Amino acid sequence: MTKKIVTLSGDGIGPEIMVAGLEVLDKVASKIEFDYDVDAKPFGGAGIDAEGH
């Protein structure tokens, strides 16, 4: 069963931190046969910039 994971990159946890975290998750997931899809959402100031409100 594939799990859906939502990531919230923005103020405090920037995209570069999320990329590194997802790389770790990918390595672990491949070892334990964990299937997942990532839905990346902007958060904080990045979300306001992306959505305009």
C-alpha cells in the first residue's frame, strides 16, 4: 500500500533541508519496502509568495 506524505517547506525548514530529509527517507524506504508518494506544499512566507495571499 502506497502512503501519501505531505511536505511543508518554507520558513525555518527550507527546501534544501526537505530535499536532504527526503533522500534519507528514500534510502530507508527502499530497505524496508515502504512505498510512498510525496505531495510538496509551500509553507509560511514561501506559501504566501507562491499563492499570493
